[in-house]
Amino acid sequence: MKRKGRVFVISAPSGSGKTTIASRALRKLKNIAPSVSLTTRPRRRGERKGRDYRYVSRAEFKKAARRKRLLEWASNYGYYYGTPKSEVRRRTKKGKDVLLRIDVKGAMQVKRKIPESVLIFIKPPSLAELKRRLKGRRSDSAGEIKKRLKIARREMSRIPKYDYVVVNDKLENAVKKLVTIIKKERG
């Protein structure tokens, strides 16, 4: 019988390195693909349509949510983000693992719908370091950074709900830990 693909979920406070760690881990693993989320937010510098996100209007997003086409969805920082159900189902049915890079609210929705999913939290070494990283991105105002840090504290309070925690103190160590977790969970 063909192996059913697994769903791996990575969450982290904004600025913790989730996207970078996930991208590097994916290069080191076989038979796993990133899920490409829908979002209503504008594209950031360096992001590509279809690779980083599928950029849609608010009306398109709401229509997908209403028609229950999203595995999970949430509103963050004034924008909507969600994971298309069909993409995850198609890949896992073919025996391919799927890696979702989503927020804590979305991770909890996935765990309810797919109890065998594996939740992995990427944690910054400290809130002071997270603040430094957010400032370094130069994409947020001081007020926005303060808001993101408040949300980060709330998100980190949910760590006990996760199966694994990876501290992003050194990027390559965090990538190795993530790869090890995924290989272990595959059996």
C-alpha cells in the first residue's frame, strides 16, 4: 500500500526566521513540498507569485473561505492568510509530505482537522533578539514592531500545544534540527 504523505506545520513569531529555515530545510529533504498560502497582503520585495504566496483580492479570499476551500485561515496585521485544502489533499494522497508555514491560529485549525499533523514551533532566542531582527528588516514602523512583539509573546504562550520547538539561535543549527525532526517523524 502506498504511504500517505504527512503534514508538517511550522509556526513562529514574525521575524523569527520561519521562511528562511523552511526554505533551507526543503532543499535538504526529498518527497516534501511547501504549501503555497493565499494572502491578501501586498508582495514584499524579493517575493515571487506562486512561490512565496498566491496573492488574491479580499473578495477572492472570502469566497474561498465561504466555500470551505481552505484548510485553515486567519487574519493577521490586517490581511488574510490561508492554506488551500485541495493542494494539501492532492499531495498527501500521492504520498508526498507537505510543509505549511503558518501562524499559531492556523496551526491549531490544522491540528483539529488533521490530528496526525506534526506541529513545529520556531522560537527566537529571546524577545530582544526578535526585536533586533524585526528592526533589521526595515519593513515595519516602530509601532508595528511593538505590535508584532506583543503578538509574539501571545504566540509563544501556545508552545505547549506544539510537538516540537526549534530555537533559531544559529540558522544552520535550526535548519539541521528541523530536518532531523521531519526525518524522524517519517519513520
